[in-house]
Amino acid sequence: MADESNKPLNILVVSHGAWILTFLDYLAANTDKFELENYVHEDADIRPIRNTGRSKFHVGKLEGQDMKRSIKFDCVHNTKHLEDM
């Protein structure tokens, strides 16, 4: 999808926390494929992840890069929505 769009894309992933951790580990380990913005791996490596945690990021192409993607994180494992409960 990022290859077909000139704008960053929002992607919704609904999953268990273990899969999200594995996915974030993959992104952080593959800096040749992904440029991560607003992301600190040590802060995202929370165990266990609280249920209904929310991670929001934008995926886009990097100008002048055929295969590398830009991923800008707005939040990782955010549970602010649970504070009012």
C-alpha cells in the first residue's frame, strides 16, 4: 500500500500484545528497510503489554529510496483511554 500512495497511510492492526512486540522488534532490527521516527525501542519493550493498548504510526515511502519506508510513531502501547474507567 505504501508503494501505491504518495501520502503516509494509517494502518489499523488488531492483535495480541506478543505479536505487536514481535512486530516492533522486527522494525527496530531492520534499519536498512525502515526509518523509524519518534520511536525508542527500550520504551516500547514493555512486558507484559496491557490489554487494549494502542499504538499509532504512519507508513510512507522515503523520497529517493526504492525500498526503504518511513514509519512515524504517534504512540506505542498507549493506555490513556483506560484512565477514566
